[in-house]
Amino acid sequence: MEFAKRLNFLQANVFADMDKAKAIARAAGKEIIDLSLGSSDLATAPHVIDAIAQSLHDPRTHGYLLFNGTQKFRQAAANWYEQKFGIAVDPETEVLPLIGSQEGTAHLPLAILNPGDYALLLDPGYPSHAGGVYLANGQIYPMPVLAENAFLPVFEDIPATVLAQSKMMVLSYPHNPTSAIAPLTFFQTAVAFCQQHNLVLVHDFPYVDMVFDEQVAPSVLQADVDKSVSIEFFTLSKSYNMGGFRVGYAIGNSQLIQALRQVKAAVDFNQYQGILNGAIAAMTGDQAGVEAAKDTFRQRRDTFITALNQIGWLVPTPSATMYIWAKLPAPWSSNSIEFCTHLVEATGVAASPGAGFGKFGEGYVRFALVHEPAILKVAAHKISELFTEKFGL
């Protein structure tokens, strides 16, 4: 049986390999502390669950849900953006519900790229951004995001020959995996660059609320108030602990929204009306849970950073997200997969190798803060055992 050549680009999956390593460690009797996946362990707010539960008993919510049936959700999303960022949004033409923002980032390239066109992606970056480009038979130009540049890309380094064939740029700040925040001035530069080179500017924005120490995460639409080239993706997975409900939306340039809507119409309907009712309750209801979640991850960050520092692994304190991006010590500084495989097999602590996020992620490891502080301390202690084994500390 012969399959499409585009699947060749989707075969390598470091995270699938890490799942195998976790299974081997579990079979060997190791108790797994899984810090490899960014799936929040916090509960969805009761008023959100109540809205979904009430919908279950309403037979009007049980059928297919087409675009016109999502009007209340789109209005809630538009109001949320206007209140948070001072951006006026038309819910009819500038908002599109999505089954999680990953649906949008994966499908948008189908609406923008012709075969052979380039997409400019962050490296390291979220793996699904590359997957959507490959499905569209596009090419990827990786924009390095390095510590010496505050994990921001340098647009001037993009070759003119690549720019001539490029159709889109994908950004995502606060950044997964590095936890970097981009200032508004950076987005203003990015918008001007994309306008100059006729690029669509895509901003994946899941960690807008997961920002600490009085830092602020701007929307790209604050830099592109006319929505001339930009589209932004928001998910309720992080801010509202609704990852399993798969609900998000695209917001931005009306032509881009319409183009993505055309692709979506060929692939799926919307999710269950009750889930959107829960999302409306999340965006319009009491926001205390958002602040509580942020405080929880800030406390976990501080606990884990302190514990790592105490064992001699000096890691910068991130200002955003639910991750720690840690530079690996020698002899693992050029083989993050080997480190993570050995770590889980030896100690039961699972992390994500930086190489899984791109070439320029090599030499780092990402820890997801998805356990209580006491368990994070245990994880750090187990890591210290590995360091003792390796370095005799």
C-alpha cells in the first residue's frame, strides 16, 4: 500500500518515543512523575461545568452546530478581547470557533500556502505548527530563537530568496517551550515586516493569562489594530483549564477568518453546543479561577526552580507559561533525547527533550509544572540522584 509523500514529514515524533520510554520505566517498576506534557492538572471551574451539564438536558443542543448557531459564543469572544485589549472585534466576520486552537494552526496553511511556498516558523517551537505546513505541502524556514536574543527571532537574518517564496509567519508568545514573553514593540516590528513582505502573520496565543511578576503578554492585534495581516488563535485550555473540552477560536483579519472557515467547512462542524455554552460561561463569568491558576503555577515555578538550584542545576526563572526551559549540563548538552530517556528509565521523572521542538531546542529540556509542589520537590530529588550517579556529587 502506497501513502502520500507528505506523511514522510510526519513520521518523526520525539514525544511518541518518550511515551515508549515511560512505558519501559513503568514496566520496570518505576513510579512515573510525568512532567513531559503541558496538560493542566487543575479542575475546570464549577460554573463552567454547570453550564455544560445544564445543556445536556436540553435536546436543542443535541444536533449539528453550524456557524450561525455559534453567534453567542462569537459575541462572548469578541467582548472578551475588547475588554482585555481594547480591540474592537466584529463577531460576525472576525471570529471563528475552533475545536481547540491547534485545529486552526494546522488548517490555516491549507488556506494560505501553495505547494512549495515557505512558512517562517519559530525554532524551537510548538510541533503542530510544522505539521500544518507539511500537510499543505509547504516548506519550512526555521527562525532560530536563541537565549542571546531573548528567544525572539531576528527577521533581518531571513534570506531574501526565502522571503520571496514565503506566505506566512507563525509566532507564539508567551512562548512554548522557552517561556519567553515578546514586548509590544516586537509585535509592531513583526507586523511592519509582514506588511512589507506580504506575509500573513499568525499568532498562537494560549498562554495570554499565564504571566507572572506583573509582566504583560500583548496581543498581536494591539500592534495591528486594523487587522491588516494578522490572525490570532486563543484556546480555553490554559486560562480556564478546559484542555479536554477542545474549545478555542481564531480572531483577526476578516479575509483570513473567511478562508479558514472555508477549510473548516470541508473538514468538520463545530463541537457540541454545550461545550460552547461552558466556554461562554468561562469568558463572561467570575475570573477568579484564572488568577488562582496563575498563582498556582507561579508557586510551582518557584518551588521547582529553587529545588533545581539547590542540586546545582542553575536555571533562569521564567516569567510566563507553565514550563521550565532548562539548559542541559554536559555530557548531555548535545543530546536531550538521551538525557530524557535516561532520566525516566533511571528515576521515573519524565521530561520533554528540547530536540523535539526543533534543531535549536537541542541542549535544553522542558519540564511541565503539572504536579503539586511536594511532587516537584520529589522530582528534583530524583534528578539529583541521577546527577550524583553521573558526576559523583
